[in-house]
Amino acid sequence: MIDHSASSVLRGRRVEYEAAGLDIADVDPDPMLQWRHWFEEAIDAGATEPSAMVLSTIGLDGGPDARIVLARAADDRGLGFYTNYESAKSGQLDAAPTAAATFSWLELHRQVRLRGRIERMTGAESDDYFASRPRASQLGAWASAQSQALGSRGELETALVGYDEQFSDGAVPRPPHWGGWRIRPTEWEFWQGRPNRLHDRIHYRRSGESWDLTRLSP
């Protein structure tokens, strides 16, 4: 027998978006500055994890793949995150150096999408960020062979203890297989939820050294 209860709940779920409108005249001509403005408002609104973004890549089989990562760098070059360079996502990015990312700030009924080319950060940038991490997180980067099969949780915990002992006399160095990636956006979209599903969408497309802005239909 087919259980339709979950579908019924999904169909009946309705939240009306009563946020103020968004127009081209309201946004910064620089999408990174507009993102920073919304990011700060998400923090002020108490968003659980405002830096979380869905990172979408092209799988080695040609299909789409996605996961949530934390944005840890933002400047005029783009948005950056850090990970294991031997992970599945890094293998995908090496093979097809392009990606998309999506931020969802539900408290404000907002979404930001971006896409563009991707590149590895410099060793100095990765060293600087790694040094700012808590020691336990630093050790975790050494202990985890990210995306590889693991026989048990115990194997991971044993590896963590081993690296804790190995680096007990000083600072934990950055693993050579760990570092940052940067998305250099060529497109952005800022989405503001509005009543009756007539949402506001402002699209940015790179045009030389500037950006072309377009209002999109919801």
C-alpha cells in the first residue's frame, strides 16, 4: 500500500512571504557588496548558519552533485571555502573547474545563487586560515581521509589520537592535502520571497569589469 501522508503534508504546507520588495534600484551595483549586506542581515536575523551554502559541482560521471559547505572567505575575487584536496568534491573540481553555490536565509525569505569558475587558493591563504582553526579541527583534517571508505568510527578516532600525540609538542601544521577553493562568480542572483509567490529576482552577469543587472520574472 502506498502511504500518501507525507505528500499530503508537503502539499498542504503554506508560508506566505511578506517581506519588503526588491528592485534594481535597491541593490548595490557590485554583487559582492550586495551579498555582504544580506549576509550581515542574516546574522542579525539570527540565521542558524548564515555562511552555509550548497556547493554544486559536476560529477566524474557527468551528473550533478551537491553538498553543504561553509563559506570562509569573501572579497572582490569571490567566495572561498576549505576542504580536503583528495575528497570527492575536490576531484570533481579538478576535473571540471566550475561550480555553483546557493545560500538560503529562510528567516528573511531570501536566497542567493552564484556560479562561475573555480580555483585553488594559494598556500599562504590556506595556511593563514588553517592556523585560525581550533586545534581539534586541525587534527581532524589530518585524521580524515575524506570521502574514502571507513571500516568503523573507531578507525577515525584512533587516527585522531595518533595525530594528537604526533603534534603534542607544538602547533599543528596544515596537511599538504588540505586547503582552499575560490569561486570566481560570473553570475549572481538575489531572490526575495514576496506574497502570492510573485517573488523578486535580480540577476547580475559579468560584463568586462562591471555587471549587467536584470530583473527576472518569478
